[in-house]
Amino acid sequence: MIPIRHHHPMTPLPLVTYALIALNSGLFLAYWPLASDAEALHLLHRWGLVPARLSSGEGWVGLLSAPFLHAGWLHLGGNMLFLWIFGDTLEEELGRIRFLALYLACGLLGGLVHWVAAPGSTVPVVGASGAVAGVLGASMLLFPRARVDVLLWYVVGFRIIILPAWLLLGLWLALQLWGGLSQPPGGAGVAFWAHAGGFVAGAALCLRHWRARGGYHFWRRFRSFPPQPGAQGAIPVVRRPGVTLPPLQRGPFHRE
């Protein structure tokens, strides 16, 4: 199953999402097509996240540089596709600065989770998967019923079906957990625990925003869909029972 688009138009241009896609793509094109296999491998070892080096107190820069490197066209394309589909709605909801901070934090935390899962691994880990997984986790928390078109292919053809975000992303998370539990620690392949760690980090970092928006009331108000353009300012007030709100302060110029 490959997600191809969502059904929720956004009014502001998602500049940060587009900039991240351009940055990741530009860096990839700067080294991958022209480099030999040996040169590309040397670059990934130099700037990627190598858990064994972190365990020895070295290579901490890899936590910051690894999310901007990719090890192939499909690797880059898959990450950027998910970022393009889910990034714009989340960027509009959080705002550009907080969205960028969430993206970077989840990339960092996803790398740390991978390090904890395989501290002795000498295999370099690269890719924006942990950061993009954080975007997925935050989107699943805020907009669990967002509708996503998914390309489903089988033996004799393909078709497009519509799935809610909670089902699509829930299946994706389950696959990451299954892969992480079935793969030997430190083995070469997919960094499943970086994906799962980034996903959980994204949901956890957005939990406060979700509660400020009203929590369950936010879900009920917008039926768990992304708010329509123009509805962003309608934020419900959340307070504990028995707590009174402060009196409204009026200036010298007001209307009753």
C-alpha cells in the first residue's frame, strides 16, 4: 500500500515542508548520482549515525546529520512522499517554527532510540525516517480520521482506496514494531526502532498541543479531521471543574 494524497485542502503554503523536501533531495543529488559505491559508503560512515561510535563517546554529530542523508532513490522517495502527504496539515496546525522543531527533535530522538536498541552496531544509519515518523505520530494523534488515498496493488492490477489515518498509520507502526522485534540487534537493514521511536516521540511532543486544543473536544468539534481553512482560531477553553476564569480586562475603547 502506498499513500498518494489526502482529502484536506490547506490554505497557507507549507513552506517548511517544501523546504525540507528540497533540502533532503538537494543533498542526495549532490553526492549519490556522481559518487562511486566506495565514496558513498565512506560518506555514510562519516556523517551517518554509527551506534558503536556513540557508545565510545564519538560521532555525536551523526545524530544531527544522519536525518538529512539517504542511501538510495527509494529510500529518499518513500520518506519525502510521507512528508509531503502528512506534513502540510501538521505544519498548518502547529505553525512553521513548532513544526520544524518537532521534525528535528523526532529525528534526534529516533536516532537515540536506535542507539539504545543496538549500542554496539557498526552499521551506519541514515535517513529522515525518524523525523518523518514523528510527523506521522503527531498527525495520528491530532487527526486520526484524516482520509488518505492509498494505492493498493495486487497480482492482476491495482486500485485506489480511502483509509483513515489511524488505520494506515497504525498498520505502519505495527510493521515497525514487528520488524524491530524480529530483526537481530545491530543487523543491517531497516532501522525499525528509529521509526518507532520517532513515531512515539512525535505523538508525545504533540500531546500538550492536543490538550490545549481541547483534547477529546477537539476531536469531537472537527470529527477527528484536520480543521477546515479559517477554523484554526476556534480553540476551546480547557479548565478544571471548579476553577473560575479571570475577569475580562477591557481597555478604554470597547463596545458592549
